Amino acid sequence: MNPARYRRLAPATLLTTAVLASTLTACTTSASSDETAVDYQPGTVVRVVDGDTLVINFDGEDQTVRLLNVDTPETKHPDKPVECLGLEATEELESLTPPGTKVALDFDIERKDKYDRVLAAVFIEDQTLVNAELARVGLGVPILIEPNRKYYDDVQAAYNEATAQGVGLLDPAEGCTLPAEVTDAMEALAAAAEAPVGETGAAAAATAAGILAALATAKAAREALGAGKDTVRVLAVGADRAAAMVRDLDTHIAKGEQSLSAANTQATALAEAEAAAERERVEAEAAKAAEAARVEAERVQAEAAEAARVEAERIQAEANARAEADRVAAEAAAAAAAAAEQERIRNLPPVPAPYVPPVTQYVPPAPPAAADPYPGYTGPRCYAPGGKTYRPC
């Protein structure tokens, strides 16, 4: 934001050029627009403190001056962060009253505030009332702290111009302003509430989370309108507009909460259905895995049985082979032993036959052929004692 682009000249009725010129050279008495005698105090700007406070040298010393009837966003408060457009307000005041600027000061009933700052209206050479100029560009709001109301109407009139033009703290293009924040919050909430819920539990939960986040933002904006009613940002929009914003936010928040409830209900239903489906899937996979494990166990068992059978056959075959080898070896050994025995027997020297003395046996003479009782018999004969007769044996 360039604060300088908002600068306007104050109405000529605030101070005549001749009067201002005289006040910048000496402390004199002049007539204001209402022809009341006013003593203007000349001074020189030393530095700008923030958007509504500056140090001015007058009466022979540097004094802190708080602008009358205008309040700008905080930048120096010890207990508050820098407020929306606070730096821009300070820059605007610095551009209006850079160090060395000759100014004229006017005072109201109370000369100082509770912080011992001088309360004054500050004019520059082009007849600009600095107090009103900050309001005219929307960087300051009118404030009335009785009994000091001398320049309140001038500041209010200037701020009416800012309101009509929607600048500064009323600019919806400035993201930190309440109009921008409230508009963005309502648009975000409406978009989140109108978003498709989705066909899965995760999608529905994401939609619900989006609505919840948008609701939080909208509620924060509403909280800012209520709790921050005395802040410059809230004062800038005015009581009527702030109330209208609250009503709009309440409407959007109510619709958003309905959408959130519906999204949560659908998310819960989808999540439960998905959980049931997941349980069924897990159970089916578990059953499938159990069946596969059973089949695998049977396969392993069958393979083990087959391996045992093959091993038993191998062991039996080896035993049979060893038995056959032993049998063949035994037969070969027996054959070799028999052959060796035969060879040994063949190699033995001949054994002499034992002496058998001749047997002397009396053989009677054969009877005459006619007397042979067994004519033609040639077989063995058994003789009767005496050896004279025989019979076939």
C-alpha cells in the first residue's frame, strides 16, 4: 500500500494561507473559520513516533505531541502487536511531516493526556490539517474524548470521505482489514460448506475438516468484532457496519455448522461402512491365508512323506546292494577257496597204495559139467561150507 496516493488537501476553511504563514514564523493571534481568535503555536518536526504521535520542537524544547481527535493503529504499544496498517499510518504521517517540517499547533481544553503528551492539532504549510488527513486516507479514525472535541468534526468529515471511497482500514483489498477479513471468512465458509462431501470416509472427513477450519476463521472474525470493539480496526467500520457484519457472520456460521454436522454424519457413516468392509476383507484374507497355509502344510507333509519313502528305498537299495556284494564276495571267496584247495590237492605228491597181502583161498576143482546144478549160471556164487556146493547169491 502507498499511503501517499490517498493524500487530499484539507478544506481551505480550516486555516487561511496568510494565517498559517504567520503562525510558522511567530506565535500570533489569527481567526479560524468560525472567526474565533486562535493562538497557533509554531514548531518544527523532529521525528515521527507512530501514526498519531510525533516529536515537535516548540517553546524552545522537543515535546511529544499526540494528534487530537484521531486514532491510528498501534505500532509501539508494549502489550499489543503491530496492528493492521499501523506501519502504513506511520509512513503516512512521516510523508506529511518529515523531520524539519514547519508546522503550526493548536490546542483544545486539555493541553496534555495521561501520558504527559501534548494534545494538539497540527497544520502544515499547504493548509493541511494532519489530524484530518490521516482520517481522509482511512489510516486513522475519529475519536472523541471529552472535553476535547475541537477538531472532531473535521476529522469525522475527512473520515466520511474515506468511508465513501473504501480506503485504508475500510479497503477490502487490504487483507488485514475487517472488511477483507470478514468477507474472506464468509466466502471461505460458504465454499467449504458447499464443497462435495465425497464418497469415502477420508474425503468426507476432509470436507468436515475444511468446514471446521472455515468456521474457526469466521468465529475469530466475529470475536474480533465483539472483543475488539475499541480497537482502531473495529472503530474504523463503525457500529452499524460492525453490527451488520456480525449478523452476516452469524448467518454464515449457522449454515456452516449445519453443513459440518451433515459432513460429520456422512463421514461417520462412510467410515463405519469402510471399517466393516475392511473387517470383511481382513477376515476373507485371513481365511484365504489359513486355507493356503493348510494346503501348503499338506504339500510339505506329502513332500516329506515322499522324501522319507525315497530315502527308505535308497537305504533299502543300498542294503540290498551291500548284501548282494557280500553274497558275491562270499561266493567268490568260496570259489577261490575251492579252487585253491583243488590246486593244493593237485599239487600234493601221490600217496602210495597200502600193501594188501594176497588172500590164499582154496578153490576146489569144478565138478564135471554134468554135475553143475545151475547150468549156464555165471553170476556170484555162495558156497556151502566145505566149498563143494554153491547157490546163486
